[in-house]
Amino acid sequence: MKIRYIIYALLALALAYFIYYRINANKEIAGSGKSGGRGGAGAGMGVNGIVVKASSFENELEVTGSVEANESVVLQSEISGLVTGIYFTEGSNVKKGTLLVKINDRDLQAQLQQVLTGLKLSKTNENRAKQLLEKGAISQEEYDTALADLQSINAQAQLVRAQLAKASIYAPFNGKIGLRSISMGEYLTPAKAIATLSNINPIKISFSVPEKYSGQIKVNSEIEFNTDGTTKTFKGKVYAIEPGINAQTRTLSIKALCQNPDNELLPGSFAKIRLALNTMDQALLIPTQAIIPVLKGKTVFISSEGKAKQVPVESGTRNAENIVITSGLKAGDTVLTTGSMSLKPGTPVKVTVVNN
């Protein structure tokens, strides 16, 4: 029991000492603040700043987008039937018109032979009826009936040939074929995917830009972009621009083409895109960290007569380091770039000017 009381007593003494220490520390801080105020302009918060000056600025826009195949299709059959032939290797390049898959067509071949036999007989009947009509042995109506029979059987033959054509699946364009999802002898239906065929040279880059930049991007504008799969920088050209702004996102959809002879770029990749817009000759640039977002816009702190002064600004285009100020600052102003979280209007400051 005595040990417990001793522990309680030690804890009480430690708490009392901590309270005494904090009271004295606060008094010292308050005293130093008052003496600093009486000391005048010599004291102040040490901050960094830059002197605003007009300079040339390459207006560049950075957006994200995606890599897409130039052409891509999921191969499927138009008819149902057993797979009797697979004539492609997964991951290989195929040319337009190459036979890829064959479906059992014996029943269709038999139907065609039957229709062709009837067609031959119908042609003979039509020819005989024509000769009889010329001799006046039959009426025009009888000849018209023979002609209609011929045309009907001819249409049936065309229909069967069309069905036969669907039993052979050909490559619709040059491209690279992906992994197949069918096997020999499988019963194939129109709902079953066979494989994906993609043309990836050239490759398409799809992206969107904010509405305010829509007038600065034209067909044949050049872009640069990177993907996560490689450190190489690729170049492309805008080839198509959506004719209208997306009402939901307020963005303009754009597509560019990039040559891809070595298949380095793959569809579905994430792209970080840079577009060169216009060049500003007399731009006022400040570091992005100097901007302070507020409820009604943006502000910065400047040094005025040795004290911090908060001024509202309007900004334009930015890059990774700097932002263009369109209103609120003038050349020669000293913008504070550090200490913004601690500064208040009227705070004495000692500015160390750094190069911008």
C-alpha cells in the first residue's frame, strides 16, 4: 500500500512540475514577442520570395488519355455450326482476307446443289417458253410464270451462297490476332467470341481538354506523351476533333495518331500527354506554391514596406513549377513563396530573394 501512495505522490509532483514549466515558457514567449515589437523593423519572420518580372512563357497543356488500337474487332461467326478448321496462330500477324476459321457447311453445300439443279431446269423451261411465245404457241402470262420461277430459284441460290460465305471467317483488315477462345470440333454460335484482331500501327491516342482550350488546338497540332510501360517519349499529330463540347464534362474530345512500327505502344495503356499551345511574351510567372486558395478565388502574399500584404490574384495557365498571373500583380512586386501558412496581413517579414 505504501508503494502505491509513493507512486501517486511522484506522479502528482511530475504533473505540477510540467504545469510550472509550461507557464514559465509561455511567459518567455510572450515577453520575447513584446520586446520584438518594441525593437521595430529589425525583427520579422524569415521568408523566401521572388521579384515578379515579365518573361516569355511557352503555354503548354498537360492532360491524361488512353492508347487505342487503330482498328479493333472481336471476331464472331454469323451462323452456328461445328468448327472444322482453325487457320491462325495466336499472337500472329495476319493480312486482310486471310481465312481464319471454317465452320461445317456440308448441309449448305447440299442445299446449293439442290437449288442449282432446280435452277438449271428452270432456265430450260424459261428458254422453251420464250421460243413458244415468239411463235404464238403460249400466252404472255404463261411465259411470265416461267420467268418468275427462274428468278425465284435464282434468288434461292444467292441466299444459299450467302449462307455458305458465312461459314468461312476471314480477317477484315491487316492486324495482330490475340488469344483464341475456341477449339476444333466446338459448336460455335454467333454469341461466342473467337479472338480479337487489332491493328496497332499506327496507334490512336484519345484524350480530352477543358473547354477554354478548345480554340487553341487544331488538326495536325503536335503532341508528346509518355506511358507507364516505357520511359520513351512519343510524338503524334491530332487528326480528329469532336465538333462539339461534352455538356456533362465541359471538355473537348480529341484523337491523335502515332506511328508504332515496333509495337511498343499497346492499346489500353495510360498516356500522359503534353500539348504546346501559344507563346506569351510578357507573362508574369510565380511559383505555384505561392498561390493560396480562398473562398472567393486565389490570393498571394507580397512584401510591402517590410510587412506581409495579402492580395487577390487571377491566374491562367500553369506548368509543373509556375503559374501565369493575369491580374493582381505587376512587375517588380515581391511575392512571398514560403511561410504562407503562418503569415497574416501586417506580419513583419525579412525576405530572402531567390531566383525564379
